Amino acid sequence: MRRLALLLGFAALVAAAPIPALAQDYVLTIKDHKFTPEELKVPANQRVIITVINDDATAEEFESSVLKVEKVIAGKTRATVRIGPLAPGKYPFIGEFHEATAKGVVIAE
């Protein structure tokens, strides 16, 4: 009987616990070896999902040392990158295969 009461008490605690916010979705597009948008604004302190669409025929690598992300996206495909939660601030990223033109920043606010 005591065991049942403990299980019911635990179940009530779990049911009353706040549900964490789901990650929000954002889109970055690579075209002509450039990211669009170059500045991606996201909410601070939340998980974020970025879908990177590569419209170029060649591969590109979405890379950011501060975001701790490296993801190669083949030409004419898309990939998903999960980041955060991020403190308010600016987080630069590059396309490693075309660093001169493929640059951007995630702005958490």
C-alpha cells in the first residue's frame, strides 16, 4: 500500500512539472556561396533548430567554433543544426569551404 502511495505521489509530481519549451525552427539558405539571412535573430535562452538549405551545386560546411557546430551540407540538399540555449549575444558562423563570402552571425536576444 505504501509503495502504491509513493508511486501515485511521484506520478503527481511528474504531471505537475513544467514542460520545457520546444526548440524553434529557423532557416538559412546558401546560394552563390553566401548565407541568407546573414544575421539570424533567435530568442536567447532557448533551444533552436536551424535548417540549412544549400541551393548551390557544391557542398558547404556550416561551422562555428563558438556554437560548437560543424556540419557539411551537400549541394542541393538541406541539413538540420541544433543550437542553444544561447545567452544573449552574437555568435559568428562561416561556410568553411567559401570563407571569403559565406559568413553570418546568430544574434540571440
